[in-house]
Amino acid sequence: MSQEKIIEYINKNLENGKMGEALEIAKMSGVEISNKELEGHINNYLRKGWMAKAVKGAKAMGIEIPEDVLASYVDKYLEEGLIYSAVEASNIIGEPIGKEKLVTVGRECLLNGKLYPGVEAYSLAKEEPPAEEFAVCASKCLNVGEFYLGLEAYKKANISPPDEEIAVCGEICLNNGKPRPGLEAYKMVNKTPSKELLRECAEMCLFEGRRDDSRLAFVAAQKVDE
């Protein structure tokens, strides 16, 4: 294997959190990796929610991550909706997250439109979220163009989504260059988006290199006059 391929393989392992393997290969092949670069990868692992890999990687380097640094990431993970990472991290530092805390986090996630993190937190607490929280989450999702998440949240709340919210969501989707959910939303409330809106959506998709989406929006725009 060429030196270039070896370095590429080492970097891939580092990026995937396999620092121990990367260091072993580097040692065998005579490739030098600076501590600064390794520490950068450790910090990336922590930011991504890979605390176990960060701790293991630091050990492979022959260093320890300070306890207070590890503890600070638990709250960061909770704030970012990385629930499983937060639970894993709390167990690593020996301070498991209590049921009450998980329920509180789950509630905050749902009320802020974060469906999956909210459900995860409640699930880990072995509790069911109230329908009212699902409904708030659904409304938040639809009002930022998260069509499928909004529908899923309303389904969990056992409530039919209001036509007005669906229509607003459809418009937002098209404005954001998402023709598929946008068209589905309009169809759901028996409305037709304007030709201008569809063409703008198509042009945005084309500019971003999403040809299938662009074609979908252009075809829909042509049908408006039919």
C-alpha cells in the first residue's frame, strides 16, 4: 500500500473515532501525527456526542480528559437534542441523568419543535408525552416547513392538522426549494400554489443541482395553466 493510501486510511479512522487503530497504523508505517491534530479530533468527537470514543482516543494518546470538561458536555448534548449521547456521557462520568430531568428535557424538546429528541427523552424516562405537547411540536414543525415531522407529531397527538397550518407549511416548503413536501401539503388542503412560486422553487432546485426536484416543480408549474 502506498504512503498516500496509508495516510488516507489513517485519516479515515481518525474521522470515524477510531483513534487507537489510527495510532497503531501510524506507528507501524512511520507516519507522524501531531498531538495538536489528535487533540483536534478528540474535540470533534466530543462535539459530535462521541464521548466514549473521545475518552478511548485520549487514553490511546496517553492523556486524560478532565472530568469537568466531560461533565460540561452532558448539558450541551441535552441542549442540542443529543439525548442518547447525553445519557451515555452521564454514565461515563458516573452521574446518570434522573427520570425527572429526562422528562423535563423531553418536554422542552417537544415544545421547541424537536420531535425525535423529545420522544427519545421521554422513552428513556419510560414515560409517554402528553398529547398537548405533541400538538405544540406539530404546529412548530409545520410553521418552519417541516411537513413530514409536523404530520407525524399531529398523528402522535391524535389530532387532525389545521388546513391553515398545512397551507402555510406548503408555501414555506416551496420557498425553501422543497417541492415534494410543498406540493403534498397543497394537495392535502385542496389548494394549488401559484405558478410563480413553483417556478421560483424549480429555479432554486436547478441552481443547487437538484434536477429531479427542479423537474417536479417545473412540471407542476406548467400544469397550473392547464
